[in-house]
Amino acid sequence: MHRRSSLSFYHLSNVIHRCFFPSFSSLASSGSTQTLNPNSFVSNYLKQTCGLLDEQALSASTRLPRLTSTERPDSVLRILRHYEFSDTHIRECIRLFPQILVANDAKTLKPALEFLQGFGLSGSELGLMVSKNPKLLTVGLSEKLVPCIEVLRSLLANDNKAIVQVLKACKWITYKDPRIRLLPNITFLKSCGIVGSQLTMLLKRQPVLFAMSKSKLDELVNKVLKMGVPVSSRMFVYALYTLSCISPETLQQKFELLQSYGYSDEDLRYVFQVAPSVLRTSEKKLVSALDFFTKVVGIEHSHLVKCPSYLMHGLEKRTIPRYKVFQILRSKMLLKKEPSFRYVLMMTEADFLRYILKFKNYEEELLSAYNGEMNSHSSSRPL
């Protein structure tokens, strides 16, 4: 039995911060010395040569410097096409970061693209990645991109696929010298006991934590501590991950939803401490799981509170099919020593299938029930 806290969990929720985290001939010949007006000539260039829509072109033109020649943007388009960027990728690069059109193709773009190709990216894969974060090509190869990648290599055991995953998930991670954000944040997280596989997991799932300011990261860690999860807890890293993923408003909605099913402030605090991932579960999934366990299975509220992981299992693919098998075994009185549904639910897939095969005269019926579709929740007696 966990102790009842006098501190309201709703009060705690208020301290959660918001989650961070075609041809150009119709316009002018290549290399034209005509000055490009950002609100007209450049806008037309962006529409007719780069394929941007009217509103996109107008917005992008305001972020470009005044140009005296079309030589540079034409050259940039040529090099992107040389690296097999599709028209869609090029259009998205320019929409997000129009400044790429004035980058030095030989000294900036080409070295960065060749470096990224070293991770096994080419053609559409390279184009897709860069189109999500075109500024990546211009942050500075030797000053930021390479040093950041080297740090990521050391943490991710030279796993190129994982490195690309991080770069896709958090574009800001390479925007600064790693000595300013990345390395200090790694050191700080290690001081909180997040090391080894936990640190790697956090980097892959929520790399924004490694790119945020030290003050914001420190504030987030303090909020986890205030919610009763010490750094010594194996749940600390998951609690930190959870609070970095959801906004205070979303967290409050989850609390209110659980409270509508009878959860007290103490219950909510306990759930966060032992299974913070529950709060990342969608409201729709939570409602379905809560309804199934309380209305169909008839599980006692106190037991559901003690086992919050029930709410995270796939309802249609795991929980309901296993419960159907469990009910068949009950109805046929095949359980000499009846296990709890919790025992059946928590089995690995391989163990559960072996469990079914023990009932040799009924294995076909049980497997059919397990693999079949559930059209509705059957009525049943409580556990």
C-alpha cells in the first residue's frame, strides 16, 4: 500500500512545462545581373523555377537577401538534382529554408552532402532527410556537423541508422557547437544516473533533450523529482521522457480522465512513479482499456491502480484475445489451478502460445479464438 500524499497531484501537474520541445528562361537568363525584387522577381523565380505556390513563394522571398544574379540559386538547384533530389524534395527544402538558394554549392553544400552520403544515404533517402531539415547542409561542416556526429557515434556505437534517426527527429542538435549543448547535457544526464542503454534509449526517442538549454533541462529534471521519482529509480528516465513529450494541458486531461474512473491524487501519483508511460497513452486507448477492465473483466479498482501497465497493452491484439481464451478455459473447467488473468496477460507471446498448446484436445479452438476477430466484448464474471 503506497502512502497517501498530502500534496495534490493537480498542483504538481501545474508545474509541468510545455513540451519543446521548369526552365528559368521565361524570367531571365542564368547569371543575369538584374536585381531581384524579393516581392516580385524572386517570388516569380520561386514559383516558376522551384515550383512553390504563390503564398509559399511570397513568404520565402522575404527571407532571401537581395540578389544581383541568378547564378547562385541556379547552381544550387543543379547540385541538388545531381544528388538525385526529387522536385518535391527541392521544393520542400526551399519552402523551409529558402536561404539554401544562396549557399556556396562547392564549399558548403557539396561537402555536407558527401558527408551525409557516408551514412549510406543516397538518392531519395538523402533527399527526404535533407528536405526535413535543409539547414543541416549549411550549419558548418567542420565547426558543428562533424563534431556533433562524432559525439553521436560514440553514444550510438557507430550505428549509422540510429544516427540518421536522431538527425531526423531533432534538427536542432547540429545547430550548435556540441560543447555548448550536446556534451554538457550528456554530462548532466549522466549525473542523474541516466547512463549506458538508458542514455542511448533517451537519445533515440527524445533527442530534443540533448539540444535544449541547460536551464530548461535542469527545470525538467526538478519537476520529475517533485513528482516523487528519485534519480535512483529505474523509472526516472521514463518519467523524464514522458514529461518532455506531453504538454501540461495534455497531462491535466489524462489526470482528469483517470480521476473520472475513480483515481485519487494518491493513485495518480503512484501511477506516474511506477509507470509514467501510461500518461503517454492516447485518451482513446485509455478509455477503451479502462472500460474493458472495469466493465467487462470486472477487475477491482485497487488492483487496476496497482498494475497500471494493463492500460498500455494492445487491447484488440493482445488483451481481448487472451481474455477470450481465458474465458473458454474457465467455461470448460480446464483450469485445475486457475491462474489470474494478470498472469495470462503478462506472458510473452511465445509463452502464451506454449500455454495454449498444453490443452491438446482444445488447442485448435483456443488458437482460433486467439487469432480470430472480436466483434464485441462478451459478458463475463469478475476476476
